[in-house]
Amino acid sequence: MANMLLVVAAAIMMVVNGVAAETYTVGDDSGWTVPSTPDLYTDWAADKNFAVDDVLVFPFSAPHNVAEVSKDAYDQCDAGDAEVFRLGPKEITLTENGPHYFICTFASHCTGGQKLVVTVGAPTTSAPSPTSSSTPSGPSMAPSLSPSSPPPPSDTPATGSSPPMSISTFFSVSFIASVMAFLF
Ligand SMILES: [Cu+2]
């Protein structure tokens, strides 16, 4: 029975967390190299919506390499003490929201355009804000800027009071209920 509950819990996590991670080949057919046009990697990233757990594959061979660096290092093409991966192809998983900067540290390749910035979790045109628990930012910011209605005083009877459900919580509970109905 405990095993069954574990399976159910795993299924719920998959339902709540949604889509699987994507894998992107940097530069597509061009690979990771000094590009023929300086904007190749900017253009490559421009039409993609990167998410946490997506994977970038940098296809290269010596003498190229890849390092994830700070914005300053990216701007100045100076990797400093960042870890440099010299064996390609190299897979790098995007583990955090925000911008990620990559350069090749060999000779002047970076200044020649072998540099990439991808932004993870960038707002898309129509996506609702995710209810994922991984990002604690959000409604706590700027509480005084909007003049919208304050929460009304609650006079609901004690028997009916419960915290509001998010959509995903609702579906999770529904899912659990249907599984339980199936099991018993
Ligand atoms: Cu290079």
C-alpha cells in the first residue's frame, strides 16, 4: 500500500509540475564556434523560451571550449576563474531562472562572437504566472502601489473557512480523490 501511495505522489508531482525539460543544440547546424555573423547566437536564442531544467548542448571540439560566466565576464570576454569545459560536446542544464552567460575562452573567439546569453523564465506573450513553488518572488513585492480593494473583513462561519485553493491544488486534490475512489 505504501508503494502505491508513492506512485500516486509521483504522478501528482508530474501533473503539477507539468512539461518535460527541453534540450537545445546551441547554434543548431553551426554548432559552438566563431560565428560567421556576430549575432548568430543572439539570433539563435531570440525565438526560444528557456525554462529551468532545460539543457543546452554545446557541440564543439578543440580548441573551442565553453564556460558559464558572469555578465561582466561575458561583456569583457574574460572568464576569470570560471570553470572551463574543454571536452565537447558539453551539456549544461539551466538550473535557475534569469540570464545565463556562456563564452569560449580560447584566444579571441569570444570577441569574435562565440558568446551566448540565454534568459531562463522570460515572460512569454500569453503565459500565466506559474504556480510552481520554486520561485518565492511575487505577490509580496510592492504592496502599497496598487489602490485595489483590501481584503474584506471575514465573517464567514468557522465551519466553512478554508484557505483559497490554487488551480493546481484543486486538480491535485481532485486527482487524489479519484485515485482514492479507484483504490477503495
Ligand atoms: Cu572557440
